[in-house]
Amino acid sequence: MYRYDTYDQTLVDERVAQFRDQMDRYLAGRLGEEEFRPLRLQNGLYIQKHAPMLRIAIPYGMLSSRQLRALATITRRYDRGYGHFSTRQNLQLNWPALEDVPDILAELAQVQMHAIQTSGNCIRNTTSDQFAGIAEDEIEDPRPWCELIRQWSTLHPEFAYLPRKFKIAVTGAHEDRAAIQVHDIGLRLWRDDQGELKVRVLAGGGMGRTPMIGDVVREDLPWQHLLTYLEACVRVYNQFGRRDNKFKARIKILVKALGIEEYRRRVEEEWAHLKDGPQTLTEAAVASARAHFPEPERAPVSEDAIVAFEQLRAENRAFGRFMTNNVTSHRVPGYKAVTLSLKRREHAPGDVTADQMEAVAELADEYSFGEVRVTHEQNLVLSDVPVDRIEALWHALDELGMANPTVGTLNDIICCPGGDYCALANAVSIPIAQALQERFEDLDFLYDLGPLDLNISGCMNACGHHHVGHIGILGVDKKGEEYYQVSLGGNARDDASLGKILGPSFFREDVPDVIDKVLKVYVEQRHEDEHFLDTYRRIGLKPFKERVYA
């Protein structure tokens, strides 16, 4: 994984010193609230409902075991002993004291981490496929390209005050696991018939108050021009995006208002000034980035070990369930990627205690070359586990409460912190997730339902990605009371779609019954081998609506 060079380390250290001075001046009353606000946002610091919230960057979701141990220490020393992994593959601290934040940033810098550009109207953390570099269906490893984007976008002087926040996602596989169609900019790496690497560039996707699917701006951009073309895309947005209304300030509104043809024309016109300029990528630059993601020295796994593994999977039902749901195929024979479930009723989805972080760091060292991945579904991944060691890892994860064989099922809920923490939320999210997990905990029932994405957001900002859940739940406010709106038919993969609202919203206590009725319609109406999304697209919204509101 990427390691800082002297330039990276100097930049982050200087940023810490700069913010420490800003914080001292603010606490001493020499900086006003409005003056301090953009400064703290540039360093990932929010003022939330009960306490400050610090969002720590995990570039494209990759952590070393050393970094994870440091996060565990920080959560114990400065927070309440746990952190929250978000849908942008970052970690959030919900209870740090304001005056401690410079010390937290200084400790992060010691392990090559930071909170730069995790908030504010700038280019945020670039996200990617959690199986990057190991997926069987991968065309090009997106991690070096994510790193090049990170270097280009970090403290970019022209893009420090965009009209609104800006999010980029990159995929390099046949299957989109990075939700590129619902990002401000989505990038797909592919190869033409001659084997040349090209980039499909999408713009104008996003969720929030006005959800949209991105449009293709450029189908076949040569890889050398990735950064200059991105620069042109963001420049057009920076110049023409609305600043008079924050609800209409995202690039999706600009692309919709202009139309994709006119937006494309303006980008191409801007790009004419940048093409073949100093930011044009070279073979040497890309090779340098790739060198930061070397292949681990994987020991060969014997055929006998693979046969024994498959036999155990067939004979041990519990282990077989874990394998089916939590273990993913690997491009190297004899190896698998193992997803650690962070979905337990006693914790909010995505929450991890300091003790668990340290334990996972130990497991990463023992089983997966000291590397941990964070998924945008709010789970963790050990990416390189030999099959003859998966049983031992399974037992260790079971002791940690991270072996729940429910990844990809109804109970693998994506959920924002909601009204329990967030000052923007209209309603709580976590108790809804917990109530649904309790109601639908029978594993046989979950497996019979098949793959099903259920996403929950506490407000229209859609941090829980409810618009692209097969079933989405949105907390809404009605005259000071919490209600919940249900949508169906969303999807974040290649055939992306936005969910349609079922009808009038529901009381909190009614939500489990509503979801139960939705699931019963699906079970009654599905054809053989159909998943929930297939059935919904075939029969439409009406049968679900009639059952729920009967």
C-alpha cells in the first residue's frame, strides 16, 4: 500500500502545526466562529449534535495494521473507545474534545494519516472497489490511479472553495463495486481491442435532496490525460456551479441544467488549454504509483489444502454459510478475500471498538500481510487469506463478533449515524437498523431472500445511500415528529437505478411491519432464481404499495 515520501510527510506535519495555531487562536477568542469554520472544515472537524466530530481520511479504503492500531489508541485516549467507519471508507470520531483535535492530528501524522479534505467544499476522499488488486474480474488495478488523483487533488489551490463538496469514485473491474454512477465524477478503467487502457468519465451523479445517475462525458479518454481531463471537469463546475443556493450547488444540478452535451462541450473547451500540459501522465509517473502497490509474497497453497478446504465447507454448515456470504473469490488460486461483518445489534452499523481494532490488526498481520480494507458498505476486508487458514480465521472472528454470515443479505444494513449524533438529521437511523436486524435475524429466512441491500439515512443528505438501496429508508420530520419514508428499486451497481417512494411515510414503530409486508410480496411474486431487484423491476411498485397500505 502507499507509503508517504518526504513531501507527503512534510505537507501533513506542516498542516498539523498550522491547524494547532488556528485552534489556539480560536480558543483564545482571536478567531471568530465564522472565521474558524472553514479552517476546521478543511481539517475534517465538524460541530455535531452533542460534540465535535472528526472525520479521518482512509484513502481508497486501505489501512495498514500499524495504522489501525494507532486509530485504536486514539479512540481510547481522545474519544469513547470506538470509531465509526463511514460509507466513504473513512473513520469518524464522534466525541473528541475540541482542544484535543490538534494532538489527534499529530498522532495520525506519525502513522501517515490525516483528516485533510474530509469535509468542506473541496474534493473529498476518492473511493474505490474494496477488492481492488485481487478481484477475479479486474481489468486494471484502480489503486494507483486513486493515488494519482489523491496527489493531484490534495490542497489544490484552485479547488479549495468549490460551490459544494465533490466526490470521485474509481473502478477497474467488470462489475462496479464502487457505485461510480452516483458520484460527482465516476471513472471506469477499461481496455480497447488493442489492449490500450482507456477511462470512461461520468459526471453529475449523486444522492442527497436531488438524486441523479451520472452521464457519460467521455467514453474513451486515453489514460495519459486523466488528470488534465479531471481538472477541466472540475474547472467548469467551479466556474458555473451555483453558489447562491447550497441545495442546488452540486455538479449534478449544473449538468442537468446545461444538459450533458453542453457540459461536455464546455469541458472539452477547457481541456484544450490543459491537454498535453505538465499534468499529462507518463509511463514513469504511473509506474511510480504502481510501485506502491506491490504483490505480496504469497506462499503457494497445495492442492491437498484446497481439497480439504472444500470438504470442510461442504460438511460444516456454519462454516459453509460463512464462506458463501463473507468470503470472496481471489484471482490467485488458493487465496480468498474475507469480509468482516460490522453489523451487530449491540453496535451501530460500521462501529468498531478500540479492542476490536487492535484484534483485527493482529489478524491482519497473521493472515493477510498486515493489510485491512474498508468497504463502502461499512465492513472490513482481509484481502489475502490462504484457504488453509480460513477456518482458524473464522473462529477468531467469531470470538470478536465479526463472523456474522450475513454480508450481502437484508441484515447487512448500510446506515448513517442519524439523529443520535448528527445535527443535520431529521430522525434516528441506528434504532431502525437494530429493530430490523432483530425482526429478521433468522438465517434461513435471510438466505432464502437472497442478495438484498437495505440502506437507511436520517436525512436527505443521504449519507446512508438510501436512494440506491433495493429497499431504502429515509427519516423525515413532520412538525417535529420523526417519520420514515420507504423507497424500492434502487441499485448502485452497473445497472444503477434510484428507488421510487412507496407512498406516505410511517411511524418509527411501524417500520419493521412495513418491511415485512414488502418482503412477503417479493416472496409470493418472485420467479425461480429471481432476486428482489429482479422481481421489483418485473412487477413494479404497485403490488408492494397495495399490500403495505391495504
